[in-house]
Amino acid sequence: MILGLIGLGLKLAKEAPGVNGGSAAMTAFQVADLTIFILALALILQTVCIFLRLRKHNLRADRAELLSTDALADAVASLTGSRARDAQELVHLRLLRHLFLARFDLPQLFPFAKYLRQAQNNQITHMIDVGAPMWALLLVVAWGLEGITDILQHSEPNLPRRRSLVIVLVGFAWALLALHVAVLVYFRSSVQQLLKAAGMAADPPTMESHLRVIAGQEARAWTQEDAGQALLAMQRVQEKYETTQLREHGRRDENKDSLVSDAALRVEIRWFSRKYWHFLVMLLLMLNGFYFALVVQCAAYQIGIVYEDSGLAEVLAIPLPLALNTLILQPPIFRNLVLVSSIFCVDGTTLNEVVNHFREIVELRSEFAANLCDCMQARMLSVDDLQAELEVYDPSRSGAIETEKMRLVLRRCGFHLSSFRFNGVARLLFEVSEMRIEYIQLLKLVALARK
């Protein structure tokens, strides 16, 4: 919208009588228009990079949701080396899930992975929704860089303007890199505090013991909980959150544990505020994009001259911080922001979306599971029989089979759906990855329906 307004303003100004289209003022507006365009492209590129880098974490979160805590405890006890490190993230996600559900009195059926993914998607959407305060800060930064360049020129009269600009750009880039590192260190420390509160331990036997305790609590909850009760519990938390927001409207984004069900589960994270840290992370993205625009407009076309004046080290010092920020630092910063802000306190918007989605899925799953159980009962088949049929198509015991193979298994149980129809149902009811489904989802669904 800003690009369109500037472009329209420039076109109208050029058509106005008495206006010199080649004047310095008009040229400045054209440069500003191009800068904002490049900045918008940089924001989109950063968003795409973050999204692609976080895909593998989302898949692991989905897998952690499906694995039993007992299985993770066995992995902690038996795995060593690189395989143990691979399982560590699953353990962390399981601990954070347990902490979140316990703190806010949510049921075991709450789709925690869906909650995190939805919060992440909402944050990504906000990344390119830049408000007026952010633009104002960007102008202040631009004026500051110009002022530093002028001061450098006055203090060193013999220094070429081009050289002064390169020095300021390099200094700005490395200061921005240092700020990214500081923010990442803070968020990692915050995640470690959450993990510590969730029962994380460096000693494998102690960690295994904690996971066994969590597994016992989950097993007791599974025997007492069904989808209807879970939905009612989620709605109670949702209503409690809305009531709290109305009562504390003026300070909704401050750190508060008013929804925490147990005082023993309260967690203190120093200097954390969802609103301010979200603004700071968005500011980092804007500044990184602004630096990209400055490099394109001020330095890229004279890289050869910079190389002749200062050598290869300074040429590399210009794009290196940009690459490190975009490819290495921003994805974990963003992921840790989502983890901390979504677990430390309830994300109300995301909670509403997840609960509404869960309600729709419960209705669909109830109908699907009831029909499947009727078909299995008519043929006198048990859940173990269904599992054995599924494992026939999984000789490697990977835990996943193709959707078409699952459809064939269900057809043997008397549940008939066309291939096209079943693919649509499977995508609604289960987590599907590359046309493969982890069939433990189906087994859990049938077990719950039979209860």
C-alpha cells in the first residue's frame, strides 16, 4: 500500500505544472520508492527462509505429538551418540507439551503441535504487516546512519564519501549481527528455563525417571478422558482467558500467570513481555531488510571499487552479516519466540483457532470412528487385528504406510470409501506427509471410539 501511494504521488507530482521531474527532491522520492520496494522483497525473502527452515521442526513436533512418552523414555535410556541428539528435540517438545497442559489445565487431547504451528503461522503473517511505529523507527535509523556518515566526513576531511559510506554500512551490519546474537541467546535461555520447569535433566537416568512419571500421568488421563470432555475443558480455558482479558484489558500483554492452575507450575522469565519482544524481533527483520536495500542501492554497484580500495576482507564484511542473520540466526530466533510466547502465556487468538478446529475435527472423527467400529464389530475384528493388517504393509516397521494401503486395509474391515474420497478424509483427520500416514493415529482413534 505504501509503495502504491508513493508511486501514485510521484506520478501526480510529475504531471503537475511547474514541477521539475528531474529535480533533487523528485529523485529522492524515486530512491525512497525503490528502497521500500527492495525492503518489501527482503521481508518476503526472510519470511520464506524462516518458513522453509522451520518445516523440519514442525514435522518433529507432529511426531512428538504421536509418540508415547514411554517410547521417548526408552529412547533416552537406550540411544547414544547422534541418535540420542536426534531424539533430544522430541523429548524437549514432549516436556514443553506436558508443562503447557499442566499449567493451563488443558486435556491430553489438546493438539499442542497444531497450537504451536498455528501460532507460528500467525507470527509469519504479522512479519510483513508493518505498522507506522516501525516505519518511524526505520526513518530514525536512516537519519542516524546519515548523521554518522556526515560526522565521519567532518572528522576525516580527506576520507572519500564512498569510503565513509562503506565504513558506516559495515559497522551497522556487524552491530545488527551482534543484536541478533544477543536476542538468540536470551530466547535460548528462556527456553531452557521452561525446560527446567518442565523437568529437564542432564542426567539420562533422571530424565528417564521424569518421563516415566509423565507417562503415568498421561496414561491415567487417557483412561478418564474422551473427546467430548476434552472439548469442554478447552472451552473452559478459552472462556477463562477471555474473562481475564476483559478484566485486565489495559495490560493484556504483560507477564501474568492468572490462568495457571497450580502455583507450583508458575514460571518466571526475566524481562519477558510478548508484546515488546514481538516488536523487537519484527524490528530486527525490518533492519535486516533495510540493510539489504542499502547494500543493493549504495554498495553493490561499486563492489569493484571497494575491492580495489580495501581488499577482499572488507568486500566480504558487507554481505556476510546479512547472510548470517537471514540463514543462521533468524529461524531459531523466530522459533524460540513462538515457543516462549506461546507456552509461557496462552496465545488467545491461536487458542481460539485451535479449539474451533478441534471441535470440527471431533465431529468428523466421531462419525468416522463410529462407522469404522461398527464395520469392525460386524466382522468381529479387534484393534489388534487392525494393527496386524496395517503392519502387513509396513515390513520395515517405520510406523507409516501410504494412504491407499490404509484405504485397502479399511476396506477389508468393511469400511468402503473411494480413493478420492478417502484421500480427502485422511487429510482432514490425520497428519499426512508425502501421502503417508503414521497409522498409530488411526489406532488411537479406534481405541478412543471403543472406550
